[in-house]
Amino acid sequence: MPEKNTIGAAGIAGILILAALLIAAPHVVSFSQQELLVLLTINVLVVASYRLQTLTGEWSLAHVVMMGSGAYASALFAKSFGFPVPLAMIGGAIVAGLVAALMSFPLFRMKGFYFLIGSFAAGEILRLIWKRFTNPFGGPKGIQRIPGFPEIDLGFIRIDFYDPANYYYLVLAVVLVSLWVLYRIEKSRIGLTFHAIHWQDKLSESVGVDAFRYRMLAFVVAAFFAGLAGALYAHYLSTVNPNQFDVNTMVYVLIWTIVGGTTRWYGPILGVVTLTIIDEVILRGIGADQVRPLLYGGILILAILFLPNGLESLVMRASDALRRNRGQATSGAMVRE
Amino acid sequence: MPDFLLQTVFNASYAASYMALVAVGLVLIFGVMGVINFAHGELYMAGAYAIVFFYAWLGLPFVVAVGLGLFFAGCLGVLMELALFRPLRTNPLGGLIASIGFLLILQTLAVLGFGLRNQTVPPVSQGRLTIGGAILTYERLYVIVATVVLLAVLWLFLRRSKFGWALRACAQDREAAALQGISINQTARYAMFIGAALAGVAGAMTAPLVAPSPFMGHGIIVTAFIIIIVGGIGSLEGAVLAAVLYAFVHTFVTTFFDGVIANIVGLLLMLAVLVVKPQGLFGVRERA
Amino acid sequence: MKPASSITLNRRTLLTGAASAALLPVVGMPKASFAQDNVVKIGFLAPLTGAVAAWGKPGLDGCRIWADWVNEAGGIEVGGQSYKVELVSYDDEDDAGKARTGATQLIRENDVKFIMMLGGNSWPGVEEIAARQGMMVSTLLPSDLTPDTETLIAPCEVHPIYNVTGVDWLAANRPELKTAVVCAQDDALGKPSVATYLAAFEAAGIQMASPPLFFDPATTDFAPVMTQLLANNPDILCLDTCYADYVQPLCEQAFQQGYKGQIISCTLDFYQRIVERTSKEFMEGVIFQFPDFDDQALNDPRINFRKPNEFYAEYVKRYGANEWSAVSWEYSSILDLWADAAQRAGSIEPDAVLAAMKDGGTGKHAFGEARWWGKELFGIDNALVGDWPVVVIRDGKATIAEFRSIPEWWDKNSELLLKHMSDLGLLWNQRT
């Protein structure tokens, strides 16, 4: 757990480089890769919000259904109620948070594996409701022709958000702000309490921490951001349907989180970026579509066997090596094994 | 009406049988090794494709093909244990990821080897049992009989043999079992073989009835987890009884209402058990 | 049973499949570029992996045969130039997001002139891109058609409208049958098909013995479903558009539960196996809509599909008989239509080809002359609808009984179909 919290000069340089990369990204990749960038950035938020939820030690399998709740709610607000899209998106995120709040009551009576399966059941029931009722959820075909983010026309500047590069910047802005919020929560007292509940829940309760309230808080905040990601997704693709939020998608979130690493806040982000690039760019580029799932499965197995602590362990080792080369104190190098 | 009820009972018994085999297999693996094996449905699929290969293509007798399917699935299980679960013993989340990877590999191999489309298996028997107006075909009857026999054999094995005791000890408390000198690795291999073989046998026996496809494992795994939760994670008896309960509820609701509602009812049933009695109907111990 | 030949075929498939899978990354993708010749690229955007791949991949396989034949003959001649045809595929995994990425790649990076899609879940992701880029796209699902995208056409599969031909033929040939039941999987394909069958039965004066039964797509045990269906002893059992994994167990269940009536279905994949598992007598007279491509009736001059018997033989040779389905030939028939239109237009550009295709409001559908139709159901006349075969099983073999006209049925009975579609909320202006 101990890690350096202050940012040195190397850190600032790193951040600037990263910022430059993020801003330049759409212009150095191909058209189709721009589309991938948008989807990837949205998934970064999904995965980062999932991390917050897992800090309390409970792993929910309803997370993508929260994303779906935000997507469906935002779509309905915009299409059926005529809300302006930005407002609908916030509304969607709030609805996702509310759904999570409601689900907290039955779900947090369970722990561990039971919570895992219980959250799956609760999420799946909601998803089946979307599938069953054509009115208002559109049934198996879902909702289509969802309005996109409105064009910004200021006379001297026109930004059309249909263009993936522009939508990417919009999503990037929203996601960066969200990541900052999530990071601050993780590093705050609330975040510490989440950790405490995870590792020492009896002890925390004995000092008066209401575990249920904190678990619910983590669940609701995570759902809010997942819902926001869902709304961004809905207005980009202009369509939502129940298949997009099923157990397969949830499994991918799990894969990204676990392969990325669970001890650092950037772990899941590393996971989603690396695995998406491998799957969508590298494996597709080889051109053997039929074996792509096999190769991906093989990569997962190799990744988890050789990097049991996740991809983040590579980053940690690299930064340790850098630090040692500079002769600085190795206290930050203590890694949870 | 009584015919209709009896028919539904026959249908439910068949469903309960193969689900019980799959669920008991999953309990063994999860209960003994603490690993969530996402690829369990693909072990079922492997058993079904063994029948396609040995029975439909090579023309071996059905019973022989089922035996080969059982053995093949069991070996796949042991392979998973040796290559994936043992190195990841201390990392259950990692084991889950590895099992997902293995799932993708098995599915793709099935597509590459047998093609995308469903296979059909020639009928094993066209005979049937008719009671009143209700019909139970021999193919379905065999599944029910085989399930009863296999579970009885398993029960005897667990109660009477040394390995059986070791398995149950590991399921109850792994550390204590290790302290008693029980080899976790060996027990895990047995558990994986038996658990996988049970799933494989279920797939093999239902292959003539369901048109095997590379993705047939997908629906099974979710139902299997629901059943073992309802039955109680450490409990084999619980898995069997929960399978029967779930199959009967699902079949009856499907027959009298529809399949989507039956799925929702099944999930609600599971949630109810989780809320009211989290250890499951026959829960042995609470796993955190 | 012919164990010997089927084993050889399948072992070969197994080995070829494994070998090519192993070698592909080494040898490189057979997207060989034809260096000197002019090349026209055609996109194939459909699920190639995953649970729905059976609706996409076999189509790509069939298109490869089409492309190979055309290229061996020197390419297609358009506007005085000879073009080799190159297929560019993208696996959309039946997902709108991936389809959108794929469409962008195909259009803006691969410079394709036409995209063939399966449609359904993936189409809405492509909709706006196709409209903005003016790219011609074909779908196998007419329910995707929308007045907002003039460049989307459904030129081959006109599911579920062609189902009316089967009922129409049945009513004409077996007027003594008076009651029917219908079941379908509860998904985007099942519902419109049920509406069509209900309209067709009503038009033929056949009563429904019980309301339509929708079952969960994940069902594997059809005994309860069949028990429910047969409860009122219907004369006609309609299996709607059940996929291969449903239609077989359903037929078996009907057989085992002693059904003696008439069965009608849209698809009857692997019917030979169904005959094996039930009996020739049971399956005698079963009606469905998809002919065997080695049927001699397909050599009729009105058929616009090039060399159907040879196509089937080549497909079976390359991929095995088990992989054959309607999907295998449908995309290729769209390519026939595209090639014909491009030649008439003298250009490979999408707008010109589309205009030529729709010229005069008629077109050359696989099964004969057809008209562009669909405004009332889809909001736009972009579905190519003409004759469709009614296939009947005789002595264990599927034979084309007759080609019946869909537009003729429509001209007489359109209000019924509109009513039933509207009741199930399926008209284009009822979409969410």
C-alpha cells in the first residue's frame, strides 16, 4: 500500500507527455482507430469506477448493468422526454446511482461470493426487464436513433460531435474529470475507510464505522460514474440494447480489472488499454478472425500466469528500477506481494 | 390435465438430471479448490462433442462414446488443474481469468474442429415409455438413470474411499485438511477430474437431444451457479436437491407461463435464498 | 446413413481447418492484393466469431467462392474496365460499437464500394455513417430498413414476408386444415415472423387454436413448449422462424408426443437429420421456405442465381455439407445483383450502382423478377420482393413445390399484415 504520493519532476514530465499523447491521439491514428479511442476512453471510466466499488472488498457483477441503466435512462430522457442531451446524460448517471442505492438494501446483506452472485442476479433481473418490455425499453431491439451530443455552433467555431475525434475530446474531458474525482475519493479518508472495511471489517465496525453505509456509498458512486459512461456510450452509438450489457461484457470488465492489477488505481486502466489494443488492433491486424478468441484466451492465460499481480506490477517494477538508479530511498518500492 | 402434469414431471426430471450432474461437478471444483471455473460449461460442451466424434462420426457404440467423453472431459479438467489452477492456487481471481481464457480456447477449437453450426447426433433409441398420455423417451430416461447411477457411485466413493474423505475434508476446511497430511494437489486433481467428468457426461448424454454447438456451454454455467448457491456451496447433496428444485420450478413455470418469466423466477428464487439463508438450503459453511 | 463419405468430408474439414488456422499467421492473410489489375473492394461486415457467427461466416465463405469464380474469369467488366473483386471482411461480433468501427475502417480506409451486413443488432451503429458517407449497404434483415437511410437495401432475404407463400400454398392444396398454432423464440426475428404467419393464416381463413407462444431463446428442452402447443390439437403446427437448434428438437418433440398434423416452418435446417430422428412418414409433406441448392428446379431460367448446383457442390467441397445453410448463398446472390447493377450503371460507385439497381422499381432477385417494396412496413421501398419457393418434403427429400408470388399476396391482403404487425408494435413508425 505505501506509495509515493508527492509528484516529483519526473512525475510532472510524465503527466505532460501523457497529456500531449492524449490530445494528439486522434490525429495520429487511423479513422477506425479514432472510433476505438472513443470506446476505449468510455471503457476506462467503466473500469475505473468499478475499481472504486471493489475497494470495499466486494466484487459486484452488476456493474455493466449500472452502465446500462445510465445508458437507457439518458436515452429515454433525451428521446422521450426531450431533455437536452448533456442534461439527459447527468440524469442517466443519477438514475444509475439510484438503482444502485435501491439494490444496496438486499445485496449488502451478503458478502463475498454470495454478494457476487447476488449482484449478478439483481443486475440480470433488471436486464431481463429491459428485454421483456418493449414499452418503454424497446425490448430485445432496444432503443434506436438516440440523439447525439448537440453540435456546438458559435459562429467562428463549429464542433460536430458525430465526428469521432470531437466526441473523443468530449469523452476525454468528462472521463478525466471523473477519474480525478475517483482518485481523490480513493486517496481520501473515505477511501481509507473503504480499505479498512475490506481488510478489517470487524475491527472497523468496532470503532463505529458503519460498513453497510460505506459499501453502499462505494456502490452508488461507482454506479453513478458507470452510468455516466453508459450515457456517453448511448449518445455516441445512438443505440442501446440489452445485449450490450450482459454477462459477457461484465466478464470483460473483470478481465481488464484483474489483468491490469488490483492494488493501484491505474491498474484497471492499464488493463483495459493494453487488452483493447491487443484485441482490437493487434489481433485483428493479423487477419485470422476465426482464431482471434483463441489467441486472446491464450494471452489472458499467459498474462495471468506470468504477471499474477497484474500489468501494474510491470509499471511498479519499472519505476522501482528508475528510483534505484537514481539512488533515492526505496521505501516507495515496497510492493504488496 | 393429469397427463399434462405427468408430462411436465417427466420433462422436469430430465432437466433436473443433467443439471444435477453439472452442478455437482461445479460444487466439487469450487467447494474443494475454491476456484470459480468459468469454463465448466465448456467441459459440458467437450463431452457433447466427444459424442459427435466417437458416436456420430466414428460410429462407436453409444455407451463406449459416453465413457470416452467422460474420460476426455476429466482429462481436460486435470489439464486445467495442472496448467492453470495449481500455479494460481493463491490467486483465485487469477484462476477465474485463466478459466475464461481456457473457455475461449475451447470454444474456438470446437469451431475450428467441427464448424460453427450445430451438429446433429443420430438417435440412440427411438423407443419410449408411455404412461397415460405422458411420454418419456428412452433417450431422456437414460439421462435420468445415468444420473442416479453416477451420483450414487460418487456418494459411495466420497463416503467409503480414502480419497473421498480427503475431498470432503478439503471442501470443509482446506488448511485443516493439509495439517492432517492430506495432499492438496492430489486431492485437487481428483476433484477436477471428477467434476469435469461429471460435466462431460452430462454433455455426452444430452448430445443426442440438444444438437451440440460450440457455444452450448454458455447457458449452462449461469444456471449451474444459481443452483449451487441455492443448494449451498460446500454441499453436494444440496446441489442435487437444488437442481431438482430449480428444474421443477423452471419447467413448470415455462410450461404454464413462459421461459423469460421462468428465468426471472429462478433468479428471484436464488436472491431469496441469498437474503434469507445465505449458506443455501444445505449450506455446510459460510465462505467469505 | 452414409458414414464413410461423411467421415472423409469432416476429417478433411477438421484437418484443413486446423492447418489453415495454424498457418495463417505465418503465411499471412489471403487478402492478397492484386497489384496490377483494377480492383473493386467489397466489404463484409457481419459476426464472424461468437454465438451468432453462423449468420455471418458461412456467407463470407460463399462470397469467397463467388469472388474466386469471377476473378478466375478475368474479373467483372464495368464501364469498359475489368475489375478483380476483393472481399474485405470485418468481424462485428454482432455489436453496434464494433460495427461502427468496422464500417469506418471499410469505408474510409479500405475504400470499399459496397458493404454487405447481416444487420440486426449491429446495424444501428452503422446507420449514421452509411447515411453520411452515402455508402450502399445491404442487410439480411428488412426490419432494419428506415426512411432515414436511403442507401440501405434488403435485396435478398425478405424475412418474414416470404412466409406468406408457404401458408398460401398450404391453403390452396390442403383446404381441409382449419386450425393452427405458432411458436417462436422471443427475439427480434421471432416476433415479426409470427405477425406475418398470423396475417397469412387469417387471409387463408385458418383459425388460431391458441395464442402465439414465445419461448426463451436459451431454451434447450422443448418438451414443455410442445406440450403447451399441442394442448388444443391443432391441424397445423407452425414453427415460425426457429433456428436450427430449435426446429430440430421441436420436430422431435412433436413426433414423440404423437402429433399427426401438418407442420409448416420457415427454416428446416438439417432436415435430413430431423427425418433420421423422427421418420419419413412423419416428415412427409412438411412445408418450409428454403430449397436445397442441388434441386434441379433452380436451373429454371427465371432464377437469377448463377450456377446454383455448382455453387452448392463447391461450397460442400470447401467447407463440408454441415456448414451449408441459407446464409451460405444469400450474400452471394446479393453480389450477383450488385455486379449486374454495376455493369448496367457502367460504374462501381455506390450511388450509381444503387440507382441502377433500383431503376424502374424492379430488380433481379435470386428467385426471379421482383419489385422494390416496403413503404408501409418499413417506411421506404428498399426491400426486393418477388417470388419465393415453397419447399415440401417428399419421401425424405426437400423439393420445390412451386414458386409463389409475394407481391400478389400483398396486393390482396396488405391490411391484414399491417394490422398484425401493428398489433405487435413492429411497424417502422412504432419503433422506439
